[in-house]
Amino acid sequence: MSGAKRTPFAAASTLAPSAAKDPTAPLADVDTVFLDLDGCVWFGSQLAEGAMDLVRDLRSSGRRVGFLTNTSNHGTAHVAAKLQRLGIAAALDEVIMPVDSLAEHPRLRQRPSVWFFGPDEVRPHVAAVAAIAETPDEAELVVLGRDTRLTYADLADALSVLVRGGGLLAFNVDPRVPVEGGRMLPGTGAIAAALSYASGVQPEVVGKPSALFFETALRRFGATAERSVMVGDTLDSDIAGGASVGMRTVLVGEASPSMLESPPIPDHHVARLREVWALFGG
Ligand SMILES: [Mg+2]
């Protein structure tokens, strides 16, 4: 995958005019559906109830399904294989991750020397679009993923780039990663916050909620924002990001009324993923 130019999906809508049983349903005219993974399609190693049916129904209605994840500790092949293992077939090109939009970031245009701070699995993806420095002294920029084996020395190396005036590109700034049993793990944002606190350098995000990420997804699918919807469990990343490029949005999960009173306000809210299909008119 690394370095290969991807061919966009066909630009023409594949959605038949009569695809929805109820054409007045709020998302009946949507032809491209982007699903978040962590906390939406799956919780750790468990598929969310109804996820398989939802993807099957969306595809059989002629809609295209993309999986938009802020995962920064694995590559695309790992994520597609996990979907497959859990019962959802997914082509590599249907999975969009922060590393996919990294190449589009203005700071990457001159192919800078970067200090990559993240797991080995993601390194080849970064190497495809940037020059990875051998030592932090040579680097102009830190690219940050979620390395679950990070050490104090890793933080010190990255900090040395930042205090020399280097930039900080984070795959995401998610504070936590939800896993099975309601447990939470520290997210890439927690690592970015440590570096930011130490250096005073604010992270720039290449994954959700950056417009860069959602524009990359639309381009990959040859889709328009007007006929696309982002479905996810996080207001600050899925809903804010999707809305920022003009997509419609669906928040999945428990939400208190006060959460839905101030921006970002989703267009629709359902408690469970299996309720999403009704928004398309069945
Ligand atoms: Mg999520």
C-alpha cells in the first residue's frame, strides 16, 4: 500500500432513485456513508450490535460505505483485516486513516525531515510520504501516532525537535480510546498534550476532526458532502469534523440533553448503531 496512488471510486452515484422504501426519510438521498469504528462499529474486539446488518443493508441499497478511523497505532491492512475477522468485508481503500491525509497536509509538501513517534507498523506509511530522520537532531517536524510502548526517552526525543522550533503533527488528539467492557485507554491526544505542555507547541491534527481528513475521504470515494453522512460516537471529532465540510451527521450512543444543546450539534442522534438504518428509510 505504501506510496501507491489510489484510484478513487466511481464518482457517479450508485444509488437508485427508489432505493429507500420511504423516500422522505431524513437520509434517503445519501449515497455515501462514513462510519467511525472505535465506539461505533466496534468496542475493542467486539462488534457493535447491528453493525453487520447495517453495512449489509447500506451496500445492498447501492450506497457506498467508508470506515473513517482515527486509529494511529495500526496500518490500514490491520484495520481491514479486523473488520473482516468480525464479519464485515472491507477493501483496503474503504478504510481511511490519519496516515491517508498526512500526505495532504501543507507541511508535508516539501517532503520535510520528520521525527516519527509512533508504532513500527505505521512507520512504512509515514515513510511513503515523508523523509523519516535517523535522529531527532535532523528533524523539522514531529509526526505523532499512538505508540503503546512509549517511554520517557521517546517523549524527550520528540520534545527536542519541538523546542528547536519544529511543528507537531498529531494523527489525532483524541483523549481516550474506548475498548470492551467500558474501559478506556489513553489516546494519541493524551501523548500530544504531554508534548504540548512541555514545549508550548500546539498540535496540528491530520485525522478527525480536521477538514483535511474528511476532504481526503470525500475525494477517495468521489463523493459529495451534500450526499454523504458521517456516523460516529464523538461530538468533537466525528460530528464537528463531518459538519465542517458540509456532511450530514449522526451521533451514536448515549448523550445527555445538555450535550446536544451546544455546537457541534449532530443532525441526528440514535442511542444504538442498529437504529441508524431507519434514518435511510429502510
Ligand atoms: Mg469513535
